[in-house]
Amino acid sequence: MKISYSFDSTKDLSNLKKGESLLELFFSNGLTIEKAGIQEPIRESFNIDRMPEMWKGSGIEGDCSSCYFLFKGQKDIKFSGIIVWQLNLHPNSKALNHVSLWLNIPKKYDTNKLLQLGDDIFTWSRAEYGYITEDSKLPTPLAVNIHDGLTGLMWVNYFGPSYIAEPDFHIPDDHVTINHGVRIKLSETPDDDLLKNSKFIESVKNKIGAEWFWDYPIKHKRKKPQFDKSEITRKLFS
């Protein structure tokens, strides 16, 4: 079974200690990074001594800088991922810092481990939005920026403070509080057929507020939070 994790963050993730704590997070969740790099293909063996060079942003002094940390491993389960962090973005940029992770797991894999990993990444990245899904349940199109609305509802959904602060964003009663936000789980397992039931998905969307999602039919009435991106944008002087 293929599982995808995705998290969008407006926070500064550029500090090397942040990168090192990410390695600890993965290790504590049973994921040992074996190869890593700053671009595809990922061929070089990884050890922690290489982290300072790999977590260093590239860019022009005073202008936008970015870091792409790609990794993979297969000691216990096969996995791969990418972390993208950026700094000094233009204030009008829709770019976000992002975590993507893909796992190949046995069908009977402990779902509590999947949830713990998701909770830890959500907390580490201080994400505004995130999800865990079995790949066949991904909506189409997938490439939706949260500035334009939420992608959809997945097996597990995470929402940060910008959503929680909105009075018209309604959090279901069965949510779980996770650090700076909430987790909403739609079914017991990521491969539950309930997740392909459009009527069920729409009913949960309506509870939250259908106008928060990208596919709300009246585009000018879609709702988006006011994201605080001050940690990753630059100040413009007139």
C-alpha cells in the first residue's frame, strides 16, 4: 500500500538545528535515511556529517534563497521524500515551505504508526495544512495551492492556527488537538472504501464549510485564511 504525506508551512525551517531535528524525527519513527541529495537522482549515501552542506540554502545574498533536501531509505519499509524551504520571498508570492513523504507499507501496517509520523511532521513544520492519504484516494487535480483553497479531504487532515482562527471554519467534534492545530481522521484505515464515497466526503466538507475548498463552484465566494508568511517573506521598502 502506498501512503503519501503532504504538509504546507509558512514558518522558517532554514536553521540547521531544524534539519537535524528532522533526522531525529524520522529515526524515532523507524525511518533511517540511507541516501540523500539536493537534486534527482538521489545516489549518494547519507550520513549526518553531510547535513550542514545539504541544509544550506542556495541563492543570491539578500534575495530569495531555497533548499531542496531529497532523501530515501528502505531498511524496514521503503520510503522517499523531499523538504523544500524558502526565505526572502516576495510578499505576494504564493510559495510555501513544504514536506512530502511517500511510504510503501504492508497492508496490515499499524495505522497508529502512520498517525504518529503525521503528528510529528505537522508539529515539526508548524504546518498550516497537511494530510495523509492512500495514493488511490488522492483527488484530481492534486496541484492546488492553499492560497486558492483546500485540495480536498483525505484519510487524515491537519489544520493549523490560520484555519482555526476563522469563525466560519467549522472543526468537526471528533477532532484531535495536535500541538498548534487539529487532526481530523475520516475513517479507521487509509484504504477504507468510505474514502471513495463522494456523498460522505461532501457531507464532511459541508460540516467544515464547502467554500473553503478549491472546487467550490462559486469562485469569488471561496474562502481562504490570511496566512502570516512574515517569517519567509522579505520587507519591501518604497
